[in-house]
Amino acid sequence: MPASGSALQLILGVILLWLALGLAGVFFPRNLHLVSRVLFPAGALGALALAAAALDALGGAAQSLVLPLGLPDLPFHLRLDALSAFFLLLLGAVTAGISVFAAGYFRQGEGTPPGLQCLYYHVFIASMALVLLADDAYAFMVFWETMALSSYFLVTSDHTKAEIRRAGFLYLLIAHVGAIGILLCFGVLHGTGDYTFDTMRAVQLAPFWATVAFALALFGFGAKAGMLPLHVWLPEAHPAAPSPVSALMSAVMLKTAIYGLLRVLFDLLHLQVWWWGVVILGLGLATALYGVVFSAVQSDMKRLLAYSSIENIGFILVGIGLAVTFQAYGMRALAALSLTAALYHSINHAFFKSLLFLATGSVLHATRERALGKLGGLIHRMPWVAWLALIGTLAIAGLPPLNGFVSEWLLLQAFLFSPTLPHAYLNMLVPVAAAAVVLAAALAGYVMVKFYGVVFLGQPRETSLATAHDAGIWERAGLVWLAAGCIALGVAPVAVIGIIDAVSGQLLGRTLGASATGWMFLTPISADRASYAPFLFLIVILFVWLLTWLAVRYFYHGGLRRAPPWDCGFPAQTARMQDTAEGFGQPIRQVFEPFFRMQRDLPTPFDAKPRYRVTVEDRLWYWLYLPIVRVTEMLTRVVTLLQRGRISVYLTYSFVTLLVLLLFVR
Amino acid sequence: MISWPGLVAQLTEIVLAVLLAPVLLGWVNQCRAWLQNKSGPGILQPYRTLRKLFAKEAVLAHTASPLFRATPYVLFACMCLAAAIVPTLGTDLPFSPAADAIALVGIFALARVFIALAAMDIGTAFGTLGARREMMVGFLAEPALLMVLFTASLISHSTSLATIVERLAHMQFVIYPSLAFAGVAFTMVSLAENARIPVDNPSTHLELTMIHEAMVLEYSGRHLALIEWSAALKLFVYSCIGIALFFPFGIAEGGDALGLLLALPALVAKLAVGGFAMAVIEMVSAKMRIFRAPEYLGTAFLLAVLAMLIHLLLES
């Protein structure tokens, strides 16, 4: 553990190491052995060091540094405070697992050569770390763009396929539209001074301009986070990328957007307005419900997880929205509770979503199949991946005693306090919003049963699955690390909240103080009000399990006979009679029909080879994006009228411009 | 903070729940038989079934994974934990800080996810069909149940079940219209969650209409016994939640021995009345088509939300 003052230097050292590893990859682009056995493991060690340094810096004072890079008069300002340190901790801890997995994942002959992948990968994580450290708008935007570009190259690593190029383009487009929003937001924030965040903190904006800055930040960072209605790139880009990259994007990159939003809302803006919180809350709820309903009807396992990321971002936004509203009314303890829920969910989502994305990567490598309808029964072929994925599945479904439940619990506790809001309508409407949160959380359980059940359980739906092999040792190690994280975050919430308290102390001036009665009991606000002890919970379940098992063994024989499945005595049972992904999603399609744009081709009863086809599409694509595309096309046609291709016409334009300028400038 | 009498009361409560649960199921079935003018198998029948199943050899499909074998134990453990945190006799429960009302819903969700996964494990048509239906009922019933508990929590300013019961028991002279709505919602949810008519029929022999039974078709022997016992425990726990929220009178506060002794007959009487009421509801209603279930549960959900709104509008 380094001395407190040197944490920032150590983090910069790790970032330099990552860049060096990336460059080393460029010099040996096809040396798989070097890339997978040296560069990626070294990157993972660096990530661990970064996490340790960030953990060390959390409690201490903010450290800053000016790097003489960039343009002559615009050096990069870096600053490491509690908020940055928390997200760096998340980045380091999750990246360590993903890098170890990636060491076993990237292969020769799959799109981009491994050495180049290594470059993009390390530039990507280094730029994310620098985004979290940036302390002026210029550095922030440079690193933000580096992050977008490096991840674009990672997404399109299999660029020979047209749909992957298309996904990459959509991603790049929305990333830049969002970046414009962020740039304009900084423009509004900086007032008349320079572009360092220190100046922005000092500026006292009028409420109108503060609201403009808020709206731009929400738009810009929302586009990166996958907030409705800017989410369309996410389900395209995540499946297109290689699995470790999907994991990084979902687990860490979406969180940099959350970081940016928190930075602007609570650090750079000096005031909060109550209805900003309500706007974020409403968008968060819509995002969560939309994400989970769509994820329930997907039949591609990575798209399903991508939509589930949208849902989780929705939960985080709900927490932030509540925090803003509470803070605006000066209810700091409750703001701390809501913000803690949001931050806790951020780190939880980073762990379980990367675990699941990596598990799909192993499945993809073992079976070459991403469609849920062609998988099944992999728990017998790939026990390591299956059992570790089960932990992630239970965690993401929000089940106790794993980590997903803790943050949902905290969020619901925050909702239970919302009737105390001093506003006549909010104190009634906000508690009802909890119903939508609960519905989304319950649907997440449905989605994850579908995901896990169809991929890992049942009988293999294709004969080729019989040759599927389990993940290699590196992949297993990465998965074990992330699964252990899910369990640790689940059973030791008091320790985790102790870490998060540093952030809420910095942003809100108030900490939550997770427990009054020891490390085991999580009792935010007061022990009388609510308490939850996941460790005790786990112990009781394991104890009763053991006791029951022993009792059954002792009193009765353990006789067991293997036989073919009974299935009500139906002998002609085949693997194709199991529910497919479409079948399992059918109740959702029926209950939430207005959400979807569906096309169904039903076979007639007389078809010899009946085929059933259903396509489910996003209505927003037709309602929002295609009209925008049409308007853009129309405008371009108008602009094309100017383009004549004859030099005399262009000279006329120049002449007219000159005249107009003369007229105005004089 | 853990007191010896409390610990004794806690253990008594768990053991009592585990032992009494099959009787409650037997009582409901017996009442139903009486209402149908049949003589009925007697209220001890579930015990005989359990004894028979435990003694039998378990037959396991070739395609079953360890998850399938572990699930009955997980279910049983979840239901025991649920029984431990719901106040049935007294409110001085050392386990009660371990899980509050929200965590209780989490326990039921954990059990449901496990049994749905186990149903998909064998890979039969009926298993996956049951899992899909169960999860559909679950995602609609879970929010409704949580909203009911939310209403009670808002009234009593706590999510700890023991505290909720203590505070509700001291308010007997104030009428809470929100609790009436919540009560109706809770009744509807508990019928659905316990696989009773009108959502599911526990005694059906028609595979196509099954939900819970379709999921456990592949289980036999001791595994099936544990699942049946867990189902009985679930019914017992749900009944106790209903009693604790809506009829908390008679549940002993603190750890006084006399109160606990008096609480036992009160509990038995309340359960008997509740079981009879459930049999009557099952008698007078018909099983719905599966796609009417979302409407039914959606109604329960809306009633629960309405209960919360009424509380916020009128009572706070």
C-alpha cells in the first residue's frame, strides 16, 4: 500500500504501464503467446494496483497534478478526489478480472490480430481512467473522445461483417452526438473564466443557465449511459464487440457516464433544483422498464444482457434522481441514502454484468453460437462457467444474499422516506414510483431465469453442443474473481458502504453511516426502521440446508435411481420440445404488447415443414430515429442544391459571401 | 441484544411452523372436502404423504444436474428462514433484524427462481412450461406483495416485520381504509403465490393447466417430500404474514412467557378461520385461463398501489 500522497502518481504509473503494454502489442501484432501470457496478465496486475491505490486515496484529501501535455497554454489538470477514487476502484477491480479472462480469450484469426486488440484494449482502459481523473474540460473531452474511439475500434474488431460495421457506426454517431452535449455543457458551466473544473465550481450560474447546463449534461452523459431514448446504440454495439470488450463497456464505460453526471450535478453545479431530480427519476424509471421488457423478448444472449444493462442504468438513474430531489430540499441524510444506493448499484452492476458477459464469451467460444434457441444443457459440458454464471444470474436478479439485492433494498428504503418530501404532489407520486421500480426488479428475475435456463439448463438443442468444452484456466480465473466480488459485495454491505460514505461525504456533505449494531447488520437511518444482515441470512440458509440434508440421510435411506425423464409418461420427448427463448418470452410479449412493434408469420396447420417467425422491434426507432434520419436527408437534399460542381458557381458564392460580410462588418 | 427467552421463542416458532404447516394444508383440504359434501382424508393426510415420500427411493432423470438435486433443500431452507422472521407468536425475535419485509419478498423470489431453474433443468416440455408460467405469475405477484408491505411500512414507519406488528397492534382504535385495500390485494396475491384456485389448481390432473405441479413433475421420493413440505410452509408463512399485518391482536410483545402461551391458541384459531375462508374462496371460484392471470394479478397490484395512495392522501 503506497503512502497517501503518492496514490495519484501510482495511478498514473499504472496508466503508463497500460499504454506501454498496448504499444508492445503493436510491435508484435501476431505473437499470441506474448499478448496472452505477458501483456494481458501484466495489465491485470496493473489494474489491481490501481484499485489498491484508489482505495487508499478514498479516505484522504484530494490530490491534484498538472501534466504539461496537450496544447501550449492548456496543460492537462488531473485531480484525484473521493468521487474519482470510487470509480477508479470500480474500474481497477473489474478490469483485473476482465483482463485475466481476456488473456485466455483473444485468439488468432478472429478479426483484428491480438496485438492490435491489446493496443485498443489498453488504450481504452487507460482513457477511461484518465476521464475519471480529468480536472479540466479540455482534458476531459480529449480523454472522453479517446475512450469513444478506442472502443469503436474494439466494437468493430470483427469488421468483415456488415452488421458489425453498422453497429459500430451507430455507436460512434451517438457517442459524438452525446459528446457535443457534454462540450456545450462545459461551455455553459465555465462562465467567463478558463476551462478548469476549479473555475466552474466557483462560477455562480443563474438558475436558467444552470438548468441549461443540467439538461445538456443529462443529454450528453445519458447518451453514453444508454438512457432512454438514446439507448439504441447499446443493444447493437454490445453484441458486436468481443465479450471482454462488451464486459468492459457495460461494466465500466457506462459508469464513466454516471461519473460525469454526478460530477456535473453535485460538484460543478453549485445548486440543485428539485424538479431536475424528478426528471432524472422519470427517465430512469422509463429506462429501467423499457430495458427489462425488451431484454425479456430477446433471443440473442448478448443482446439480452445489453438490454439488461439499460435496465440497470435506469435503476442507477432513479437513485441519482432521488438524491437530487432530497438534496434540493436539504434532506441530506436521505440524499446520502439514495446516492449510496446508486453508487452501490453501479459497482454491483459492474461485477455481475461483466461476469455474465464473460460467461457468454466462454459459451460463444465453446459453441460458436449466440442464439439462445441453439444452446442448452451446457451445465453438463461447461460446469465451471455454468456454476459461476449462476452466481451472476442470482445477483442480477436481485436475490438475497447476493449483491444486486443490497442496492435494490437501499433504493426501496429511500423510496419509503419519500412521503416526507415537503412538496404536496411529490410526497404522493414519488412513493408510487417505487411500484414501477419493483415491477422492473421482478421482471429482471424473469429475464435471468430465461437467460440461465435456456443457455445452461435442459437438454442441448443442437447435436453440435455435445463437443462444447469448458473454459480454460485463465478464463476461469477471471470468472472466479468476478463471482467472488458478487458474493463479497453481497454479504459485507457495511464495509462497502463505508467506502461509499467517502463519496457521499464529498458530494453531499453527509454520510450514511451504514450500521449502528456491528458489521453484520446493515441499518441505514436507524436500526428500528430497517435492518438487513445478509451474512446471517446466508449462514441460516446454509445451516438449514445442512441440517435437512443430514436429517434426511439419517432417518431415511438415500436411495437413488437414474431413469429417463418422466414428462407425464410421454416417450417421444425430444430436446426441441423445450421452450426456446421465444417461447419463454411469450408471456411478456403478450402482457406488454404495446411496447413492441411485432411481426409474426404463423404457419398454417397443413404445412409439412411449419416455420414460425416473429420479429420484435423497438418502436422508438420508428417514432424517433427514422424521422430524424428523414429530416436530415431532406436537409441534405436542400444543401446539395448548392453543390453544382462548376467553378463559376462557387466563385459566385464566394463573391456573395464577401459582399454580405462587407455589409455587416463594414 | 439477543436474549435467551427470545432465542427460545425464536426456535419454538420455527419448529412450530415446520410441524404445523402440513396440518394447515390438511385443514384447508379437509374443509374443501366438507364443502363439497365429501368425507375428506383427514387433516393429518399431508403427514402420511410426507412419510411415504421420504421412505421411497428417489428417481432422477439422466439429464438432471446437481442444481436439480440441491433445489429442494434450498427451497426448504428459504421457507424456514421466512418462517423465522415472520412474527407468529411473539415479536421478540432475534432473527428479525436479519431480514425485513423487503428481504422477505427477496426470500420468496429466491425460492421461486430456484424452483423455476430446477424445472428447466431436465429439459422437458412440461417443466419449461411450468417455469415460464410460474415466473409470469411471480413477476406480477411480487410487486403487489411488496406494495402491500410498503403500505404497512409507511403506516408503521418501519420495514422490520416485528416492529410493524407491534405498531399495528397498538392502533386498534383507528380505522385504516388503506389496510382494507391492502388486505384484498394480499389475499389475491397469496392465492396466486400458493398455487391455489383461481390461478392454479393444486389438485389438478390435467397437465396443460398446471403451473406449480408442472414444475415439480420430475421430482420424486425425498426431493418431492421436501418440495411438498416447503409448499405447505409457504402457505403457512403467507397466512402468518396476513395475520401479522391485518389481525395482529394476540401476538405477544416482548418475551413474556404467559403472552407466548396465550398467543398459541390465538394463532391456531386464526389459522383455522383463515384456512376455512381459503377453502370457501376456492369453492366458489373457478380456475382462470392462464392469460387471465395477468389481469387478476394486475388488479391486485393496482389495489395495493391504491392502498398506498389512500394512505398517503388520507392518513398521513
